[in-house]
Amino acid sequence: MVIPTTLILTQREIARLVTMSAAIRVVRRAFIAQARGEVIMPPKVYLMLPDGISDFRAMPAFVGSPAAAGLKWVNVHPRNRATGLPTVMAVIVLNDPKTGFPQAVMDGLLVTRIRTAAAAAVAAKMLARRGASRVGLVGCGAQGLPQLVALGEVLPIRHVKVWGYRAGEATRFCARARRTLRVTLEPAATIQSCVRDVELVVTVTPSRRPLVKREWLSPGTHINAIGADAPGKQELDPRIVREAKMIVDEREQAIHGGEINVPIAKRQFRPTDIHATLGDILIGKASGRTRDDDLTVFDSTGLAVHDVALGAAIVRVARRRGIGRVVRLFESDPSTSSP
């Protein structure tokens, strides 16, 4: 018996293999498959560490077409800022759904950034007002630029206001982003000035307290709430959550770790108040924006099926183009071994 090979892909190689437009197409298809019941995706498993602030997360998923199965193993270590290591890192393992053989082991950090931005772009295309061009970006860490790149694929973005936690952070971000984006970039001194008079707000912070207030938002604003992805995290005023059409990527994840998790715990919002999943809107099972003055929120928690679907698409391109390192993990028939 010939033992298949496993492909190893680094972050630099992945950057050569995927475009944002392709990622948006893959993620959109995965949302639709999820809504049609063609996805198996258990809830994230959190392994909280004794320091009280660090954790690991296991995110498995299967999608039927094209068939793919795998796991993302991701960590969050906030104290890494002092060491120079990323605070978030991830590895994706993809397996052949028919045999279980490990097809690829790959960097998951870039895949996470791209699929998160792609999911937000799918949401903005469906939920923001047609022709929305003014964006307020609250938070300008590693996810900031991919979010803007992805939005530019689906909307005619012309003006972006940027707020950052630290002095000078937004100014430095704008200077870097101008090398990539052909839009007007404006540092904002406060969150209030960042989100005023824009049509789309993107929140990408690790906050555990509300940052964006309801009274600062114009009628018809759409919000991509990206930062809250674990219990206790929160970026939006509970009034926004109550008054908006709340669209989630996945109900159970959103209830336990998304933007709505704190309002639910404080009885400021009920799970039954969720308007719809994004997948249900994509397949026409639920409505999205119906009026220009609708306040809409996409609560993004990050879905394993997006990691697996995008990872599998990247591997197909890598195999076709001969990129990556091929290794033989097993030297004998693995079926002779016991778990």
C-alpha cells in the first residue's frame, strides 16, 4: 500500500495562494452550506489556563461540498505582547473525510485573519445600505487592514476613520494602510468621532466593556461586531444590541461568546431576539435590511467551517501549483495501529 503524503504550508506560502476575493467566495458558500444543513460543526471547546487570561480553542468542522474536514487549534495569550510573539496563533489540520488521513498541516493565523474579514464582507454586502462608502474602524490591530481590504471588495469604500487604543496608533495604522488602500484614511481622536456620520462601523477590539454608544450612530448604520469572540467580551452599548436587527454567524457561539453574550447574561437581551443567521439571509429563509434607516449588527464569532473550507481551497491551489513541503508522516500502514 502506498501511504499518501501530507502537505505543510507556512504563512508566507499561504499569502501567495489566496486572494481576498477568492476567500469571500469560499466563505459565502460555506455560510450557505451551513444554512442548508450540509455542515457539521460542534461548538468551540475552550481550554482556559491557570493564569486566568490565556486559553486554547479547538474548532472542528466538516463541510460536504467540496468535502473537507479538519480542526483549528488556536491560542490566545495576551502577555505575549511583552515577548514579541503574536497574542493569537493557530494551526489548521485538514483530513481526508473518507479515510481520515492528514492531508495538510498549515499556519492558521493568516487563514483566520482572511476568513474573518471575508465573513464580515459577506455580511456588509448583505446588510449595509447599498453604496455605503464611509467606514468607522474601531481598533486597528492585526485584523484592521484585512477588514478594510475585504470591505473594498464588496462596497465602494471611499473614506475610513480609524480609532486606536494607544496614542499615535491610528496615525501609524493610516500611514501603513495608505500603501495598500486607495481610500481617504483619517485618524480619529475619540471613538465618538470615529463612528459619527459613517454608514458602516467595524469593531475589532478585545474589549470587555461597551465602547460604541447608541446615540453616536446615524440612522441606517450597519455594524460588523468582530472583537467579541469569547465569554465576557463586549464592544457595543446594550441599547444597540436591543434596538438593532441582530444577525449572527452561528446562534450557540454567539449566545455564549459573541457580542450578545454579556447582554444575555445580564438579561438585557434574549436569545429569541436574534433576528437571523447570516446563512439564513443568504438562502432567503430570513430577511436582512428592509429599510434604509434599519440599524443592523453582524455578530461575528468566527466559524470553524470557514477555516476548514478556506484551508481546503488553499491546499487545492498549493497542490496544483506545487507549493509547500510534502512529508510522509507514516512509514507503515496506519490501519495496523490502534488509538
